[in-house]
Amino acid sequence: MSDPDYERLVAPYRAQLHAHCYRMLGSVQDAEDALQETLLRAWRGMTKFQGRSSLRSWLYTIATNVCLRAIERRPARVLPVDFGPAADPHDGPAEPLLESVWVEPYPDEALGLTDGFAGPAARYEQRESVELAFIAALQHLPARQRAVLILRDVLGFSGEEVAGILETTATSVYSLLQRAHKTVDERLPGESQQEALRALGDEALRALVDRFVTAWERSDVDAVVALLAEDAAMTMPPTPSWYRGREAIRTFLRGWPLADHLRWRVLPARANGQPAVVFYLWDEERARFVAREVGVLTLAGGRIGELTAFRSHQNHVPFGLPAELPAP
């Protein structure tokens, strides 16, 4: 099979295989590496593919096993709320951790969905299955439990198909799935973000994001805090420090990111099936605003229940946004 023929054959599966690897690994870069290894292994093994299973099942078998091996080689990824207790906002943020232990944001465009739903056998919507809370919960599962839950409940494979992919029995798949459900259900909020977004409505959501953008660019701490739920949380991976409650967040914002000497521009985005923004900080030497963070907004009761600000100069790249913005 020629390279162009192979590319045409696997092209319909690329986006969903990438999302599968992200669910397994919690990292966009790790998912990209796993996807490339999967496609290389599939190319090398194409002559042995006898069509005894569907191409989709065969590709997911390879991708799942690539991810299982990757999980063995590195620590589990988490969010700061799972790493340690809330910090005192008067102390300022701790130094970022150097090792890669944090869940990363996932751009909605990478899903390549024609609609927001999986097949009838799936338990979770496709956008629901990349929500931050769901991805964080998955990372607490042992690797094979994680694989079974994703293959069965997200992708809609049958128990027999999952057993074939993992080279085990349908009885073992059922047992692993039951244990995975218990752990994930304990960690997920009562309402998914897709339910929260539908309840709020598109117009109200746009207004909420617009108010947040305007308030942040004006360094209006009170206006930002007014958009938060009473028990809201603010986290900033790779910094382990995080803050709980409107007053704690107010103190932190006023002392650090929204201090008087800092200037920001903010662009709306979409990540993990949720509203998001990209923060640009003014750089005096370059005389431009430079991409600094991707903030994912988790909604609760029509307000912002959690702001997860992923602090990396490269996080904007998967979103197709510029690295710098000119002065207004």
C-alpha cells in the first residue's frame, strides 16, 4: 500500500484516535506522540491486517496498547486540587513544579466532531468525555480500568470487542468497568459541563465570557469576583498553589495577576468542551502582548465555579492563536 493510500485510509480516524490518546494520557503532547507511534505501528503492520476485525477496532487496539505502555513510564497527571490543599492567598503562588504531572487543556477543534454525541452504546457524550473533571477523574484510575471505561462508555465498543482489544475476557471487562464507574462517579460533579451549558444557553454564556474578558482586561478585581460562584476555585498548573472561595481569590488576584502594574489582553476560545480564554500579558521589552496562559472556565449555577489557568507559553499553540498581539 502506498503512503497516499494509507493516509486516505486512516484519515477518518485521526482526530478521534488523538482524542482517545488524550483521554488515556491527559496531555496533548503525549497524545500527539502516542498517535504518531500508533500510525507508524499500523503502517508497519498493515500487511498482517487480515480484516478479522474492523479497521477502527484494529487502530484503537494499537492506540490503547501504545497508551498503556506510556502510562507505565510516567507519573499520573492531576490538577492542583488533587495535588494538595488550598493555599493562603496572602503568601502568593509557589514555584512551578518542573516534572510533567499536570493535566493539559484540549482544544475543541481537535475533536473533529460533526455533532456532540457518540454512538448509542456510549454512556458519555463526546464533548462531555473531554471535560476537565472527567479527564482528571480518569487519571485516578489504574491503566486497564481507564482503558475499559473509555473504550466501552466513551467509544461504545461492546464488552466482547473491549475484551478482544485488551486480550482478556468479557467477565474481566465487566469487573474492571464496575470498579472504574465507582471511582469516576465519586469524583465527577452532579452536573456535567454540557448540562450546565445547555441550562445557561448560548446568549447568556457569551455574555458571561464577554464580562469576564472585559473585567480581566480592565484589572477590575471586583467585577471578576462577581462572576464567580461563592465556593469557586482558581488553579494555575504547573504552579501547585490553588485558592478556594471568592474572598481568597479576590486577595490573590489583587496581589498578583491583576496588580496595578500588569496589563492584559484576553481572547475567547474553547477547550475541553467548555468555554475558555487565552491570556496575553504585556511585555515591555517587545512592546507586545505575549501569550501566557489558557484559562478553562468550569460553570456552576450560571457562574464560574472554577478557573483553571494553564500557565505555559506554548499552551496557545494547539488553539491556533497567535503567540503575540500588538499594542492596541
